[in-house]
Amino acid sequence: MTFLSRLRFRTKINLGLTLIVGFTALIIALFVTSMASEALMEQSRKRGKVLASNLALRAEDPLLSTDLLQLESMVNEVKKADDEIVYAFIMDDQKRVLANSFRDGFPIQLRNANTSTDQNTIAAVMIDTGTEKIYDFAAPIFISNKKLGTVRIGLSRAGIQSVVQDLIFAISALTGAVLLVAVLVSTQFARRMTFRLGTLQRHAEEIVHTHLGPQKRDTSNSDDTIKSFFSPHRKRLKGDEVQELAETFDAMAMNLESHIEDLEITETNLTRQKELLKTIINVSPDFISLIGPALTYMAVNKPLATHIGKTEEEIVGMTDKELFPQRNLSIKNQEVRQVLNTGEIVNKETREMIDENSAIRWFHTIRVPVYSESDRIIGVLSTARDITELKSYQAQLIQSQKMESVGKLAGGVAHEINTPLGIILGYSQLLQDDVAPEDQISKDLKTIEKQAHVCRKIVSDLLGFSRQTESEKKEMCFNNSILEVVQLVSHAFKLEQIEISTVLDDRFPIIHGDPEKLKQVWLNLLSNAMEAVDEHGAIQITTILDISTMTITALFADTGHGVDQQKLGTIFDPFYSTKPVGKGTGLGLSVSFGIIKDHGGTIEAISPIPKDTLARMNRADTSGPGTLFKVVLPLDAISADEQVVNTGSA
């Protein structure tokens, strides 16, 4: 069985078909030969009986007349009629041979070799002479139920056997021809079957070698790796083509399973990396997007999608024209096309405003090209960082540094002027004592004294701006500080037909500050507002307590003529004033800036005032444009300078 199992499948098919056809042909040949032999023998016996019977009928008359010559002639005619007739002779009822065909003498033993006594029966026996076998037929001759004699005819069995052998040879030759044809047909059939199996096996091995082979895992020495993998596999391939194909498929299945496991691990890693990358991009506060060559968005992160007001999936495939207003749209498209065409990086800061009611926001935008493996630009990666707060801090820092420089200069000048002013005031007062009050000289000295007091007030403001005057900070109610000033100026505002209203936080926030100096700030802001507002204008003061940031905010909004955008950055500068000459010194806002800064807070001006503020003041959108001063102070906080004083480190 082991040898048979190791035969090639083609050989098995050939051997199987040949054995089937050969066995079938042999059975058929034996069966046909046996039937043919029996038929020939039966035919020969019938022919012998017919010849014997005919000779017996013809021999009745010559036998009655004892015509021996005619009997002899009849016997010889029968002998000559067929080559298979070995002999013929006629005996009388006493078994005396009356005529025979033997030329070398009649064998006496032959008379009793076959006898027949029945009138209607022809006896047939096989006689073996030692050299050949003869069928002997004995036909009795009866006339009126009296037996006159017997006719004997001998047929040679060799002739019959020759015919049978010819028949066997013909059947054998035909069987051999059929077997040869069967072998050729089975060979062709086996070749066609094994050819497809062999082709399938080669294709399977090629798949294992080229696509699923172990060289994919170790490309540094692929030949050795392939040999090491297929050596045990080859050792197992000792069967036929079907077994080889089955084992090749088993090897391919094992490789497929291994590769599927690798692919699953790789897919898991890729999915994890994709989720990690998506998480990193989404948690970034920057607006990140990837724009393709057709100027359509290929990917965006979640902050940008939230800023636009759509989902990430909705934005993919859309253009800037479909997502943003027409304002600055051409500049964006031009920048993207520039990066796609030239590869130059765009790095810029932009001011954007979604609509007229929204605040202006600053963005730092960087657009870089994205290259493919063939070093071709396939997209533009854009990142936009909101730097509005940074720009605000930057402006505040610049303003603070400018105020600090100006304050130092003003403080130094004030110190230098303060001493000679004191001398001028002292001498002017002394000289007034030496002259009569109605004298012109006394009046001139009073004028000198009055203007010296004005100069001293300016010097005092300059020292206050430069924070070179000491503050007396204590716990105070923020709302009460504002209400006291409002009560102070309400009569003057009423005379000017200006409406003043307050919306104060009812939680009465407590701060640590100098009440008098803060009142000076509120008074400066209200004075400026009153001068900016025409008749029937409105001023609203709002306080907002923010526990989360521990701050209190005061908003002074008016419906006056407002401030130009270009001048907003200079209104806190010393001696800057939009009032006519002689109406102001330009130190009110700068002194207020110094006081608020001394309290650790901030002050800024916004013009025009936002629409929602106008709505809260019950004013139409056409009012204004107005100005909004925003003062933010820390709750119960001690300024840095006071901390230094309290700790005694200064």
C-alpha cells in the first residue's frame, strides 16, 4: 500500500484503467471462446449426424441388393466431400464391413467402438487413436423395423480445434488492440487531469513563494528563508499529485492564517495609531485642516468643525466658498493656490470677524505643502491658532511699558518742578503781605499764586499717574464706591438731560482698594462720558462679579461720539486729549490707568460699543457709536507693591 500510495496519480490512473479494461477483455474473450468452441463442436456433431443419416438412407437399397460397388462408391464420395471426414464405412447386421474408405486396411477395433441399436438414434462417441481424436457417428439402417446394418462416419477433432484456435487468436488480437487503445486513452485522460492538478499546484506554490512566503517576514535573506520553510514541506510531499496539492494548500492555509494574524495585529496597531493621532489632533486648540488639489477639505479637526458649526464628516468635500463668508475668501484661495503651485509656506497673522456683531479675533495661520512619495504636492496642511488673547496681552504689555516709561519721565519732571513751584507759591504769598490788597501788584501776585496752584495740581496728577503717591487701601464695597460718585454727578447730568443708570451686582463685592482714588477714576470716566454724550444721551454703569476668576468688572457705557479705532491705543497716554485747548490737561485717563494698575487691575476702552450693550440700554442700533470702558479689579487682593510694604522687604 505504501508503494501504491507513492505512485504518481497519472500512473495510478493508467494502471487502474488498464487493469479494468484488460480484466474485462479477458473475461469476455474466455466467455466468447467457450461459447464459440461449444457452438462449433455442436455444429460439427450435427453435421456428422446429418452425414451419417444421409449415408444410411442412401445405403438402404444397395444394402438390400448387396451392391457392394455402389456402397463403396458412396463411402468414397462421402470421404471426398469434406476434409474433416477421416473415414466412412458401412457394416451389415453381422458387423461385417461391406464398404469403407480406408486405403491401408480397415482397423478391426473400430467396428465395436460405437454401436447404435435404436432406430431413431445416431450414436456419437469420441475415439482417441493416440495420434488424434475423432468424433465417431453411428447411424443404424432399418427397413420395416429390421436392422440391416450400420453406417459409421468419423470426423476429425483437429479441424474443429484449428477453427477454435483461429477464433481464440482473433479474439485475443482484438482484446490486445482494445487494451492498447484503452491504455492510450487512459494515458491522455490521466495527463489532462494531472496537468490541471500540476498547474494548480505550481500556482499554489508560486502564491506561497511570492505572496505568502516567509520572505515577506525576513527580506534580508529571502532565499535561505524560503528553503528552510519548504524543506520540511518537501519531505512530506511523497504521495501523488493530489496529496502534494493538498499539502501545498495546507502550507498555504497555514501561511494565510499566519498572515491574517499579522494583518489583524497590524490593523489593530493602525487603528490604535489612527485613534491616537485623531485624539491628538482633536485635543489641539488650533484649527487644523487638510485641503486637496481641488481646493476641497480632505480632513479637519474637531475644534475647526465646532468653530464652523458643522460636523467633521459634513465639512469633508466642501470648499471655503461653501463654509466661509465672501470676506477674505479670495485671499484664502490665493494662499492655498500659492502653496499648491510653488510649495512656499504661508506664515501670517490675520484679523477675522465672523459677522458685524462678533468681536475681532486674531489668528496665526501657517500653510505648508504636503508631498506624496513621488515628491509631488498633493495638499495643503493649514493650522490656525487663536492669538486674540495673546495680542491683547501684547497690546497691554506695550501700553504698560509705554505708560511706565512715560510715568517715570512725568514723575521725574514733577519732582523737579514741584520744588520751584513751592518756592514760587511761598514768595508770592510773602509778597502779597507787603502790598495792599487793592494794589495791582497784589492782584498780579494772586494770579501767580492761582496758576502755581494749577501747576501743582498737574504735578500732583503726574505723580499719581506715575504711582509715586502713596495709596491708603482698605476693604471697601465696590458698588458703594460707584454709587457715591453717581450720586455726586447725578444733578449735573440731569441738568445736561443725560440719563444715567446703574445695573449693579446685588452680591455687593468687597475689594481691597483706595476708595478715594477709585472714586477719582469713576469721576474721570463719568466726566469724559458726559462730555462725549449729547443731550438726551445715556450712560449706563454695570458691575459684574465673577467668582470663578475672583474679579469684579465695571462697565461704563455711553452713547457719545465714540473714539476712532486708530486712537484707542493712545487715549491713556499722558496729555492726550480730544478736548479743545484749555478744556482739559489730558491727564484724566492716564491718571485713572495708573490708579487701576496700582490696584492690580486693567482698564480698556471699546468703541463702538457692542450691539447687545445698546440693547440693554434700550437704545436703537443707530445710537452712538458710543464708548465702553471696562475696568477689571481683583477681589480683596493686595497689590504687589503693598505686599512688599506688608512684608517689609522693600
